[in-house]
Amino acid sequence: MTLKPGLSRSPLAVDFPDMPLVRGVETATARAGFYAHERDDILVMRFAPGTTCAGVFTRHGVGSAPVDWCRSQLEASGGADVRALVVNAGCANSFTGRPGAAAAGRVASAVAKRFGCRRRDVMLASTGVIGVLLDDERITRQLDSAEANLAPANWPAAAAAIMTTDTFAKGARAEATIDGKTVRIAGIAKGSGMIAPDMATMLAFVVTDAAIAPGVLQSLARVQTRATFNAVTVDGDRSTNDTLLLFATGESGVAPITRLADPRLADFKAKLHEVLLDLALQLVRDGEGASKFVRITVSGAKTDASARKIARTIAESPLVKTAFAGEDANWGRIVMAVGRADEPVNRDRIRISFGSLTAAVKGCVAANYDEAAMSAYMKNAELEVAVDVGVGGGSAVMWTCDLTKQYVAINGDYRS
């Protein structure tokens, strides 16, 4: 893996896990030259016949050609018999109009011809600079070598090929039991900046060898996204290209699951949640310039939705995030963010804690507040902030990071 020049590995990084052999998927990577420095920037995945697919995409008002393509093809096919995925880093192919759509279509056509499938059986994803038309020939020229190098999934290489400003490759794995048999789940993701709820730029691809009907897979993707990728934020900016694709190859030999209410699905649901949450939290750990990993819990809200809005307001406040960066126990900034969320709160019942330390209780500074202890706690790399707003039973959790000078440097130099 070669990082973008000038970047160093996040201090919050985690190591890439040992990934399972997921039957029915092959991968290959190649260099198309979207980056000036030496690195692979294309990922090709080929799936066994009969693989089902589900997707959740950004609701961004601009969107991108690959997002439009995947939405359209999944609607046409119902998510049945998807055979390939092609991902490029270095060019988002967003805000490129009809020429961008045509470029995406040419990539899909070339892959479909090579793999003997329909164009609609090919999924696409892109990440990189917005407003630059995809040079599709850079991709299609590499298909010969990519096809020749297809092999049982090399997950570390696949995860590295889709990185942009990421400083470490992101992967997660799990094994679930269906009918007493083991099915495997493996996922990769990329994302470091332009991350906020609404598909948390972020791409995630998760493959299982379980046999799951496309409608069931789509329901799982939609529901599981809420408490995973839509519960993390780095900078509050949403991407034009955010994409989560789930693939089920059916190669495990376990009887297909065709109903969401099937009790055999219980363990798989739990393990899929673990994989998606693991990937989502790695996005925060790789937040551009991040030095603090922060969990924010809001309770006592009128509804869960209200709690989510309060938690997100805290998590995305530049004043709160810079206090984390400066290791400043300025809990008054939390109070500020709670109030400006414009959600029901009881000022005289608000309670704020940092880890096991109480900063405020019943709307005032806590009687046992210890500034020295709080300052010492803020030096930890991982922090927890809990806020009870005192009006009801709603709760939510949001994960975020701090805002440092390095974030400005990374984004100021993004296109150079």
C-alpha cells in the first residue's frame, strides 16, 4: 500500500484483519494512472452466477454517474444475478453530466463483454475529485491484466486500491451460523474526509457466501446502515459518491433465505451489524488529521430522532471538535451545541459526563467537578461524552473525531 505523498498513518489506525475465504468472489487490482505516484487505483471483483446484490447510496442532491448507474441497474434487475464490480479511485466522475454517464456505461459494457454477462449485472463505484470527467479508457485498458489476475479475494490489496486520503486500509470480517453451518462475511471500506450521516468520501463493499434473496438483502442493508454508517461523522460534509453494496454469492451450500422474518437469519443479522459498524468506526479512526476518537451518547431526549440530531450537532460542532484537539475540558461547548440543536431539552436537568467524570448536573457545574482530573482525561486518544437532556426516553450514539490543523493542510492540498 502506498499512501498519498505527505500523509502519515493515523495514530488511531487499526491493523487489517485476517480475512476469511468467501466462496464465490474473486478480486484483482491494477494501476490505471489516476494518481501521479505509484499505486493501484482500480479494483475488479467477479462474482459467481446467481449472486444477489443490494445497495444504499448517498441522498446528496448532486450525486454521481456511478451512483446513478447502480441505482438504475439494481432497479432493473431487482438485485438478482450481479456478476461484477469495478471501482476506481482518483476520479469521482461526479458533476460530469451526460459525458460522465456515458463513460460509466462504457466501462460497464467492456466488463460485461469480457465476463459474459449483461451490462446491468455490473456495478460501478468511483471516488476522488469532483467535477473531473472519468477517462474510461484508463480502466478498460487494464481489464486484460485484471482478468488474468483474478483470484480468491486478496482483501488487503482490494482495500488499498480504493483509498484516497485514507492512511490505512480498512477491512472487517465475521462468521455467522445458518442451519448449523458457517457462512462468512468480509467487507472493505474507504473514507477519511467528507464523512457525515447520509452514507457517512465513503465506499463500502461487503460480500457473504450465504444465499440471501435480493429483497431480504436490500432490507438488511437499509436497516443496518442507520446505526453504523449513518452514525459516524468526521467533518459534517456529505459526499456525492457514497455507496454501500452488499453481495451474497450463495456459495456456502446453505439453503437460501427468502424472508426477512426467517428465524435462521438472526445470527447473520447480528454479525452483519458487527462488520458494518467496524468499518464505519474505522472511517472515524482515519478522519483526516484526527488524533482523538470520540463516542457521544445522548439520552433523555424526547425521541430517538431528537437524540440523534443533538448528538450529531455536538459531534459536528467545530468548537467542540477543536476543544477535543486541544485537550481542553471546555464542557460549556457541549452545552452550546446541545442548545443549538433546536430540539426539546430541559436546561435545569441537563447532565454532562466525560468518561466517568461528571462535569455538569441539574443544569449547573457539578459540585464535585475536578478540572485537573478532567484535563487529564482529555489527553486520552479515545474519549466518551455522555449527555442527558432530561425530557424523555430517546437515545442515540454518534462517533466522531477531533478537528486539527492537519485537516486543513490535507484538504488545502487535496488536488496537488
